[in-house]
Amino acid sequence: MCAYVLRRSLLAVIQCLVVLVAVFAVGSLLPGDTADVLRGELGTPEQVVALRRQLGLDEPAWTRFGHWLGDLFTGDLGTSLTTGLPVGDDVGRRFGVTLLLGIPALVLVTVLAPLLGTVSGLREGSRVDRTLNTAALLLHAVPEFVLGLLLVASVSLTAGLLPATAVGMDTAALVAQPAVLVLPVIVLTARHLCDLARQIRVGVAAERYGAVAEHLRLLGMRERTVVLRHVLPNALGPATQQFARCVEGLLGGAVLVESVFGFHGLGSGFVEAVQNRDLPQVQTYALLFAGTAVAVNLAGDLAAHRLAPRREVTA
């Protein structure tokens, strides 16, 4: 296990470096740069050249990347080319907004998915199972932005029950008015809940009538003990990797959900950074998303190995 963790950790560092190099290369190949964006159509060529020199954009790409990477190892995420403010401050502010959306959604997925998946799997083929499967398939088929717009139109605009948008609200305002979080949390939860519940349902149904479970029943072990001590651990093992992808999606920033409901989180921040050609911000967001993905997937692999040690987990 220790060798596996070390090997995966080294691979994680390499993956993050590859992501950073790829993002920087793609960003450098895009037409225009921050100076063009800031000056717009009204700036003269001389002003654009002067601004590019002021921002350090006239230096070779590998030199700018090397400076940013060197500062990163000292804890300095750099300065935004568009605002002139530390990138860490902007990311920290947006990270709080994303957490307010991601944590409630993650709690709902963690509680409801095992419950629904287990109930459906233990009653395979029943009316309950068919109903839950049909609802999951229908909900999964609706894109997130469509579900968000439908909820805004029906719940907010028509019924007037909940706020429709969080435009202009910072973290403190969102905490003071939690009702504005309800609709986006529902949209964030829906797809991940369907995916994880169906994964658990398949595992429970397969393990319930497996050879080991049947042998334990022949030995006189009670059904409840068989389910709790064998069926669920072996069913939840593979599902932990799907759960890791859910965490990655929830905390990595939901661009569509934030755009529909007007939240200024990590997803919308990344989109704005790309539009402004602000490479220090783009690289920081890319590093954050890549680090989150690598960390949660490593945790999912380790949990799967722990819950189902007979399964081989490869890097």
C-alpha cells in the first residue's frame, strides 16, 4: 500500500505539471493577449505595445512560465494581469462561493445515494426499483442548464417561492440569505446523485446473490448481517471511485450552474480568466482543478482498495 501511495503521488505531481504546461501552451497560442483585451478596439498599436511591455508579455513564453512556476514553489500565485491584484485573493474569494454550493450538494449526494441505491438494489425488479430507475434516467437525461432554467421559471418566476439569482452577492450575503442556494444545490445534486445511486444499485444487486453471500446464508448468518457486513462494503468499493468523480465535479466548479444562477465561483472565474487571456489566473485555476481531480481520485482508489481488498487497483 505504501509503495502504491508513493507511486500514485509521484504520478499526481507529473499530471499536474503536464496540465500546467498544456494550459500555458494553449493560452499562448490563442489569438491576442491581455493587452489586446484591456485596450479593446480603441487602443492604438503603440498603446498596446507599451501595455504589453508593462505587463511583461513581451518576454518569451517559456521565460514567463518559468517565473510563474518558480514563484509557485514559494507560495506566490502571481498577480492578475487584468486587475493588478494577487491571484490568490480572487481565487480565495471565489472558492468560498463554490464551497457554499458544493458542500451542501456533496452532503446530499453522500446521504441519499447510498440510501436510494441500496433500497433499489435490495428490491431489484420491484415497483420501487423500477420507479427509482425511471426517475434517475429521466433526471439524468436533462442537462444541468435546462434543469436550472426550468426550476427558475417554475419555482422562482411563476411561484415566487425562492430567489432566482445571486447576482452581486458575495459569500457573506449568500450566508445571510441561504434561500438563494436551494435551486443551484438541487441542480448540482441531481446528476451526481443519479450516477452514484445507480452505481451502488448495480453493486448491491450483484453482491446480494453472489457466491459468498449465498454461502454465508447457508451457514445460518442473518440476512441483515450479510447485507451490512458483506454486500454493502463490496458494493460501495467500486462506487467510491464514482463518488470521487462527484466530488471533483462539485468542488471543481460548476460553470453552467454558476452561470445560470449568477454565482461568482471558481467556474465562472476560470471562464472570465480565459476570456481576458489572464494567464496567471488561468494557470492557478487549472492547477486547482487538476490538483482536486488527482487528490479525490487517489482517495477514491485507496478507499476502493480498502473496502474491497481482493480487487486489484492499478495506477
